[in-house]
Amino acid sequence: MDDLTAREKAILALEGRSFPGAGAKERAVREQLGLAPIRYYQLLNALLDDPRALAHDPVTVNRLRRVRDSRRAER
């Protein structure tokens, strides 16, 4: 099984942080990863289904999967 790329690891690390206010996370995404927030969330969503991401950071991936599943159930 291949390891995650540096960008994939950075995305998961960013999700493990907390942010102080509105827009802070989006600003960090742009500054630290050089990604538009829309693209960031697309990549993050794909990572949640990647077994390599689960092996790398199971706490974050499982938390985000629960959030994603509860939002889908509300629709």
C-alpha cells in the first residue's frame, strides 16, 4: 500500500486543527496549501474514502466520516 502524498497529509493535518473564527480555515487552506476551498473539500472528501488516509489518521478520518454521514442523512 502506497503512502499518502505530502499534500494529502497536509489536508488531514489541517482538519485536525481548530480555527478561531469565520474564514480562518479557508484562509489557511489558501495560504498553506495553495488551494481554493472548493478544491480542498473535493480532495478531502475523496480522502475520507481512501484506506491509506484511514491508516494514517484514523481519528480524524472517522470523525469526518461521521460528520459527512450525518449531513447526508439530514438531506
